[in-house]
Amino acid sequence: MNGMYHLARVLDVFSRNGKAIASDTSVQAHLEMWDENILTFDVHPAISDKIAKDQVVLVEYGFHSPQVPENQIVKILETKQGEESWKRQKSYLNMRKKQMKTAMPLGPMPSEADIPDARMVR
């Protein structure tokens, strides 16, 4: 599947082998996304027995159709590559946060009553 990928760090893994009582054999992982969102995704069956806490993974954001998203963990990154990718993404996020703090606030939009001659027909 061709899609967009998001970097994430595994916080916890939910599987039948863990303490969960499960109705199936699927595996999910609770993730901290690079942009600080915390989400839970299905793990692709080919890597479900290899995923572990603190690993850096790729989540594929794809679609079966516009109404049905297919979001799944599809890759576990090698430790060094994963850590370097994680640091790069977090550095980008921190840079964007600094830019937002230093940007001039726009303030509230003026109402029509605040603008002279706003109701004047020309």
C-alpha cells in the first residue's frame, strides 16, 4: 500500500500474550507520535511478535476508501536509525513551537462597529 508514514515511539503493546483478555489474536500498540499525539494502532501481523516498548516504528496512514482509513504499524526501525529519526522529528517540532511563540499574535478580529464607515454603501 502506498501511503503517508508517521514516526512514533512504542509506549506499550497489547496482545493476547500480555495481561489483556482478548477476543482475537491481533496486536495493538499504544504510541507517542512524533508530534506529541498519543494514539493506539494495529500492528501488522508480520511484525506483531517483534514489536516492543521503546522501539521507534512507522505508522502507515492509508485509505481503503475516503471513508475507511487504514492506519497500521508496518515497520520497526533499527535502533540507531530509529533514534536518529526520532531526534530529527522532535527537533523539527521544537523549532516549529519556537516559531509559533515568536510569531506576532494576530489578536481578535475587529467587529463591523469598530471599523469607521464599515456600514457605508459606496
